[in-house]
Amino acid sequence: MKVRIKGEMSMTATRQALFEQICALEELYRIRHCRGVTLFLTPTNGFGDVVVPRKDCGAVIDVVYTDGPYRCLADEYNL
């Protein structure tokens, strides 16, 4: 399943658009779980020009990995 958001926008607007689409998927299609989410971004400078994100050493950042959201101890122990 793909979710596409058209046009250039701020990261705040992108986050909100993704949130709204995920809520719509839950409500309209009764989707409650998912596995292996991949998000492709094209970073821009706000004027439509593509920018290349880099580390402090100058290396290009192609992929960012995460293990999911932060889980507090209350979640770990079902409190």
C-alpha cells in the first residue's frame, strides 16, 4: 500500500499530512497494524531545489534506520 503526498511542503506540514492519512486508513479501511514502513523523502530548500543531507564529516546520508517509537518503562511493564 502506498501513501503519496504531492507538492513541496514543510516537514511540519508533511508530518501532519502523514498523520491525517494514517488516521484515515484506520477509520475508513479498519487497518490496525502494519509491518515494515518505508518513507521516501526528497529534501528541498523551500524553493524546489533538491538538497543532499550530509553528516558532519561530509558523507551523504542515504538511509536512516529506527527501531520504532520510544517505549517508556510503563509500556514495557504494562503499567
